Amino acid sequence: MVRAVDRATAFSGAGAFRYGGRWNSPGRYAVYASNSLSTAALEILVHAGTPDAIPLDELAIQVVIPIDIAQLRISLSDLPNDWQELNHPACLALGDTWISENRTAVLDVPSAVVPQDRNVVLNPKHPDFARIDTSGPGTPFRWDPRLISFLMTS
């Protein structure tokens, strides 16, 4: 998901370049996406922290990765037990190495919020990235007010 105002640059990797993420250090381009809309919503909620930080102008954009594009898959067994901690050096090292080696356009990783669900990190600098379809306009995502009110009471 992406804020509507940021749709034009959503797949540039500039946000991850500027701020870093679980799987990349600042200074490395990456695009984060989820395999399901519900996982994407949970990822946004855990990072928001407060109801005021939840964007209300989100677009859900379908990403279509051709089946013949190679992916590097990280399994839970590849990670240390405490990998879900913020800024874990093992996650950063795996992602930074993946970006530097530029072997695949897709890094398939467990979600830190729900480890049984999957996220993907896309490398916008990889030649195969151009074959990933991110062209859809997106559909407005409406938050269930109960989720936002849950943050108010926690």
C-alpha cells in the first residue's frame, strides 16, 4: 500500500534508500510489499504507533511478478531466533548483501508481524524489475475504524 500522493514514486525505492528498513540499510534502494493486503495493513499499523500516523489516503496496488523471475527466499530457519527485533543486524546483512550482489529482483521474506505470512522486497535497480507489473492505478484502501480505535486504547 502507498499513500495516494506518493503513487508516482511508490516503486522507486527512494523511501527505503532514505530511511532504510528491516532488510536494507539507508543508502540502498528497495521496495517493500506484502503477499496479502491484510499483512500490508498490519505492517503499516505496527509502524504507525499512533492513530494520527495512519495514512487515510492509502492505495492498494497489485504487484504482479512473472513466474519466471528468480527470487531469493529467506526461511525462518535461515534467521536467528530474535530476528524480529528492530534493526536486527542479521536481517540488514542479508538484505544488504542481496542488494549488493544484484542476483535477483525479488527477496521473499517472512513478515516480522506475522512470520507465517510473507513479504517481498524488490530491487528496483535489478534488470528484471522492469518486468514486474506495478502499473495498476491502485484501489482506495479504507481502514476499519475498529483497528484505529484499538491503537487509541493501547
